[in-house]
Amino acid sequence: MGLLDRLERGIEKAVHGVFSTGSKGQVQPVEIASRLRREMDRQAFSIDQGRTLAPNVFEAHLSDQDFERARTWGQPLAEELCDVAVKHARSQDYTLQGPVRFSFRHDAALKAGEFEVVSRTERGQSRPNVPVAPSRPPVALSPVLEIDGQRYSVNADSVVLGRSTEADIVVDDTGVSRRHLEIRTDGGSTFAVDLGSTNGSYINGHRLVGSEELHDGTAITMGRTKIIFRMLPASRGGNA
């Protein structure tokens, strides 16, 4: 019986104090596993006929209390959550471009019982039993920002986000500065640069200082607005 089963069924005493089933205001492993599956389904997309690419790297963002509990069970629980992702990929016939990884991150902005699962796609050597894309010509990918259900193609070397109507992408959020954040492309890589905003910008839960490279699935927060950076086939880019 795996750790997730023991935690969910409450068989072992030690488990009752950490992620125990029915604990009010605490994140439960079964909830993380369920959110992981939904995240895979949400981010999966077709790259050609018969192939659907899904993310293979996951992070659970947790509050102070939940993060401390996650650290107690860290590696065994992370490994079982990786197995959850692998089994779900098989059941949905998803393609993974590298080994599955799962980690926990502390996010001081979250309250006890609140959590987020973010994902990205990373190439790498596959581990046994993980479905990996066969050798085919690489698919051209284009950087895209997902904001409130819409997609904006990053089709220039510099794209400025802010509340001002003069920004390249206007974000209607009182917590966002007029010129808040720049998305900069250089040498095939994409970076986020805070433009001295009043409330700051956050990358995967930590405050952005200077510039930081973005990867598929990176979560950007400015004010109350959450942005997901994606790398999608060029034909799917653009403002949706």
C-alpha cells in the first residue's frame, strides 16, 4: 500500500497528524493528486495527428503550514505523485518529453488549505515506463501568455504589460502599475523583467528581482492577475 493510500485511509497513526483525511483547513495528498491530473488535462495539447503532449514537471505551491507537513513526507509523497502522473499519462495516451518530476514550494501568499499545482514541459532522458515522444522533427514553438482565458503571442523582442492603455498588453487590475512588467526575448530565450512596479511581480510564488528566464508553465503574478507562460506550436499563437 502506497503513501497516498495510507494517508487517505488513515491506517497509520503517524499519518493522522500529517495530511490526515478529513483534517479541516489542511491540504490532503489525494487533493494534490486530483489537481495534478486536472492540470495535465488542462495543459495537454495536440502537436500532430495522434500525439498529445502533456507536462512532465510539476510543483505544488503550499501555505506555511501545509509546506511544513509536505516536507515531512517530501520524497516518498513526491515519488507517488510522479507515479500518479505517469499512470494518468498512460490512461489518456499522453506523450511526455522527459521524466516526471514533482516538488513542493512554499508560497507565503496562500492560506492553510489553499494550494496550486503548476506544470511545465521539459525535455530529458526518459525513465522506464514513461511514454516519451518518438524521434521526429522538432515542432516549432512560440512563447504565449495566458491571461484570464485569453492567449497573447509574444511576437516582439519586448512586450510591456501594465494598466496603461499604452502598454502592449493592457491588464485591467488596480494592483498593477501603468508599466508593470516586460517580457523580453533574447537569443531564443524569454525573460520577465519587473519595471519598478509598486506591488512587485512574482514568479512561481517568489518575488521577481531583476530578470528571470521563463519556461513552459511558469506562473507570473502581478496584482490579482495570474499569467501562465506557455510554449505552444507557432500556429496556435496569437491573441485568442
